[in-house]
Amino acid sequence: MGSILDVRGLYLHFNTRSGVVKAVDGVSITVGRGETLALIGESGCGKSSLARALIRLLPRNIHAFKGQVILDGEDVMTYDERRFREEVRWLKISMVMQAAQSSLNPVIKVGDQVAEPLTVKKGMDKRAAMDEAVKALTLVGIPQEFAERYPFELSGGMRQRAVIAMALITRPQIVILDEPTSALDVLTQTSIMNMLKEIKGRMGLTYIFITHDVATSSELADKVAVMYAGQVVEVSPADKFYPNPLHPYSAKLMATVPTLRADKKLEFIPGTTPSLIDPPKGCRFAERCHFKMDICVEEPPTFNVDGDRLVKCWIYGREHGA
Ligand SMILES: Nc1ncnc2c1ncn2[C@@H]1O[C@H](COP(=O)(O)OP(=O)(O)OP(=O)(O)O)[C@@H](O)[C@H]1O
Ligand SMILES: [Mg+2]
């Protein structure tokens, strides 16, 4: 499976009154064509910021935005805003934004909103775009007649399906799904996850699936990337990650997942996530880590383990002679 997206040394820092927030701080990650990469980590670790950096939907208060985003072999970071808008954003990479369902315009009919990316981005005429919108709505399980309704006439689950239809209508290659089911009840969550799986197969899509919910991530992931304090600390194939997470932080995240087994005590991760304005020197997780060693005052490099796993932790350096 060749890579469709290769992110190298990506930084996105924000200016704030209290200082520079290093939301994405040197992230490198590869996504294979047709793969689902699950991006997991606690609230505030920089998942949405990484997504925004990839699709370049940035706020005004940027302090730094740099690195390489190689899409299909081309570094799109070298594109100016106009070229990126005309060739990449929504066309090759699209995104379902976190809490997007609540950002639907209440006074515009659902069909018109779903059709909008085609009229605006592809200059399609309204009639043809509307036909496509109905197709996209059907694809995500919304009956045709709902195209004529307003967002408030749809359930939360249907609104979420509608924003997914909006992300798919331009037939992108990569879809970033930022917490696409987090605001929904469990049954609705499950049916949307199944729908996403089905559509991915049918359209040959690549997903970047963002969630703070480790259990949900396991339903779609082929590969898992764990973020901590603006950095990626582990990348592993899903079939290796879930039974055996390597980074101490990944292991803690997994231990917080409730199971039906009565003999397993549910854990929480002690301490708080570090400040992204002044992150700890060395390993950023060290203060919360049971395996802390002297060397952890130095920043660990990313070690290759087991051929196809990457771990930013000194434990694996020692094993490998570092
Ligand atoms: N426009 C901005 N200006 C300043 N700081 C920001 C901005 N956007 C995000 N941040 C900060 O960047 C850090 C990472 O935020 P981000 O939203 O990327 O985290 P997240 O992992 O998506 O969290 P969650 O799971 O809660 O969605 C946080 O400290 C957040 O407050
Ligand atoms: Mg987020």
C-alpha cells in the first residue's frame, strides 16, 4: 500500500496573550492509500490543530506554520493559498469539522447546503449540484425528501450524516473526520460508524479519524497514531496497537477503556496534560510516567520497533542499544 499522505516535521503554533501555544510541534506521520489512520489522545493534545494544518483552515493568530505535507508525492505546503484552495482543500482533502453538525446554517435547506461545495468549489450549476446533493444524501442514508428540509427538522444523527455528505460530495481522496460521532448516542454512533466503513470501501477513501475515545477508534482504525502535548508519541498498526500499546502513555490510554470484565480496575491517568506554551523539556510525558528514567530529561527520538511501529520513548532506545 503506497502512501497518499506523508507529513514531515509539521509545526502549527498560535499566538495568545499568555504566550505561544505549540499545538502541533514537529509531527511526522504517513498515511497509506485506502487506510484509516486513527488519531487519538486526550483533549487539548493538538488533534484538531493537526487536522486544520493539513487542510489549511487556519485561524488568524498563527505564530508558525511550517513543515512538509506531501500529498500524492507533491509537497502542498509549497502551494500558495490560491493554489491550495483551487487544487487541494475540499477537492483532494476534505474534513468533517469537530461539532460541524451544529454549524449547519439554520435558514438554508439541507440539500442546498450539501450542494454548496459543488457550486462554490467546482462551479457546477445549481440544478446539477442539487442532483449530486441528493445522491450524496442517499449515500449517507438520508432519504431524498430531507433535501428540502431545514437542519432543525433533522435529528442530531441525520445532521451529522448531512455534514458527512458535504465532505464527500466533491469526491475527495482523503477525508478527515474530527470526532464525527462524539456528540451522539451510542446506537446512532454505531450506525454512523458502520456507514463510514461502508462508504470508505465503496469510494476507495482514505480516512484520518480523530477521536479521544480509544474504544471507538478501534472500530475503524488500520493504523493508530497517539498524540501527546502537540507531538506524536506512537504510530502502530491497529492489530498490534490494541492488544499491546508500546508507549507508556498509549498503555495508560488503553487502560482507561471500560470493559465488561469485572476483575479489571478502571484506571485514570494521574497528573494533568502539560502546558503547550511551555512544554516540559525532554520527554513531555515523563512527569506522569511510571517508567521514568534519568535519560527522560532528554527528548527521546522516535525509535523503530518491530519493523512497523514507531515509538517516541527511551525504553525502546535502551532495547535497541541507544
Ligand atoms: N486558534 C487558537 N488560538 C490559540 N490556541 C489554540 C487555538 N486553537 C487551538 N488552540 C490550543 O491548542 C491546543 C490544542 O487544541 P486542539 O483543539 O487542537 O486539541 P484537540 O486534541 O483537538 O482537543 P479536543 O479533544 O478537546 O478536541 C489547546 O491548548 C488549545 O487551547
Ligand atoms: Mg479537537
